[in-house]
Amino acid sequence: MPAHRRTFRVAGLDPAATAPARLRVGVIGAGRVGAVLGAALAAAGHDVVAAAGLSAASAERAARLLPGVPLVPADEVVAASDLVVLAVPDDTLPGLVAGLAETGAWRAGQLTFHTSGAHGLDVLAPAERAGVLPLALHPAMTFSGAPEDADRLTGAPFGVTSREGHRAVAETLVLEMGGEPFFVAEDDRRLYHAALVTGANHLVTLVAEAADLLRTAGIGDPDRVLAPLLTAALDNGLRRGDRGLTGPVSRGDAGTVRDHLETLTERAPASVAAYVAMAQRTTERALASGRLKRHEGAPLLDLLAGHVPGSLASERAEG
């Protein structure tokens, strides 16, 4: 954590107001993300005074990461806090913020930030109208509830959305939690989040799918096979982008792709649609980047189009 504890100005409220170096922090949503961020703020010298969490897992996590912090209803967390951390699911956040505003829980001079990647500042409008300084601080990191989650926060990039005058406050909080801030414009927030979901959440599904197919093929330890291959592929993708592509699509091997589709249809039919979707997008990107010539990519796209579920060609093939 940064050694330079400092008082920072809360812009946009009272011009003379400052946020104290030691804040009373409340965490609403003491789950996989909220408890870790609360612990990071406590390590930075703030006082975590209250938390809210509905599940037994949240209670266990709070006891481990926020020892001695009472679990109370959300409105009591807000009442006790200078800084309120909102770490709840994306779909829950709008109703929570609005509901707290309707009960008069928010008060002028408070700070709040939410951890949702999908939302920006608009979702905090009910609190902002009550005089609360709103921030969106999204850790671009995966948290699984495991003990190593706290370590993953160190150096993690945070997507920050704030009013221009509040950026210093946002960046200070991120740095105090051990993260690295980068700015995301309000209008770009949903696209930013879709990008992270595509890269992280879909990657987990893709890896699990590949492991299942290997087990079906009689490979008893798919992790041993996949770990070096996927590590190299990830490195290629990050360093070289589309130029790091290998495999049958990059070579225009329509025959190999046809064999894959026939085998998957016979032995793993639930995997066909995912294979087709990924192969189509891979072909399109290979064409756009010049990895494939048009005459090499066209047969692949024609083949894959015939296997799109519900397509006329697919129905004829099944018949």
C-alpha cells in the first residue's frame, strides 16, 4: 500500500471540504469482491465500521477478511459510514441505490463507489442528488472467493469512471487499495465490461469445454495437456493479437474443420454450436488481419454457415 497517506479534496461539494485521511468505511455486499476491498481499505489505514451481506458465505468471508466488523442492514451501513462501498450484483445495484435514497439514508458529504463494470455514474444519481460524491471503481480482476483473492488485488487494474473534478479522489482510493487506475468514459462503460466478460468469463467456459472434450477422448488428465498449450496461446494472443493465431483456420484447412464438425456432431453434439461460433469469428478475424486470403476463407465460412443451428443448410444436412 502507498506509504504517503494524505488528505484529498472532495471536489464538487463544498469547495472547502476535504475527505479525511482516515475514513469510516461501510461495505454493502461482503462477498467475493466487497470483503477483499474492505480489507484493502482497512490495510490502508481506514476504519471499516460496518458491512452488509445476506448469504452464509458472505458472513464467513466477512469474519475472515473483516474481523470484528458487524454485519447490519444496508441502511445502517450507510448511516455509520463516510465512504460506502457498493459491491453487489449488477442487476441489484440500481434498486439498492434508489431504495436507500427513498429512505433518506444518504447524506451530503459522503463518498460512495460501486464495483460494477457494467454501470457508470448514472446508477448513482439518486445518491448524488442527496449530495454524495459518486465514483465507479471496477477491479478488472477475477475473484473466486479463494484466499489468494486478496493477493490478486495488488497491482490489479481498476476501471475508473468519475466526474472530472473527482478523478483525484478516485485514483487515490484505487492506489490505497493497491490497484492501478485507468479511466473509462461513462459512454464506454458497457463496452468496456463486455470486453472483459468476453476475455475472462468466456475464457473459463472455453477452457472447461476443451477439458471435457479431452476427457471424452479418453485423456484422463486434461490439465496436463492444456496448461502449456493454453499458456502459450494466451501469451501469443496478448503479444501478437491476430498474428498469434495458429491451427486449421489460420491455414484455411476446411477439411480438418469439416472432420471436427462431424466428430463433434457424433460424440459431443452440445459442443457443435460453440465450435461453429468461435470458428466463424476466428475466420472473420483471420480474413480481416490478412492471415487468410479471401479465396482461402470463403470455403470455411460456407462450411460453417451450413452448421449454424436452425439454418436451412443445417436442416438439410440433418435430414
